[in-house]
Amino acid sequence: MTSERTEEFKIDGEDLLKKIKSLIKEGNIRRISIKTKEAKTIVEIPLTIGVVGALLLPTLAAIGAIAAIVTECTITVEREVKTPA
């Protein structure tokens, strides 16, 4: 059985891409949302098991552009957590 857990990280724009890449490498992420400090959602990235490598390149390029614009943002991460039966 699985459940979801949500975490939030406040981060500077310059560290945004590095943090997103490290979260993706963890592998148990279902969705990543990036919000401005005014709580407006800029982008939502659904991550499934099949979305890896070259399919993420355009998304990472867009996040790089966002990082150049925003000074501070919040990353909301939905994780899939396996619970014992």
C-alpha cells in the first residue's frame, strides 16, 4: 500500500535547478510544484516512473529560465511513501 506525503522547500532562484535535479534523482517523487513567494504556481511537473532522461530535458530547460527570473520560490514535493500492509 502507498500513501502520499507533501514537503515544502523555500529556495533561492539560483539554487532552484540544482534542487529539482536532486529531487528527481531520489525517485519517489510524484509531483513537483514551483510557486512564487506570492504563492502563485509557476509550474507543476508530474513525475511518473516512465518520465526520465531526455523527456525531462525541456522541463529542466524551462526551470532554468524560471530560476533566472525568480529570486525566491517554494518547491512543493508530493512523495510516494510505501506503508506496511
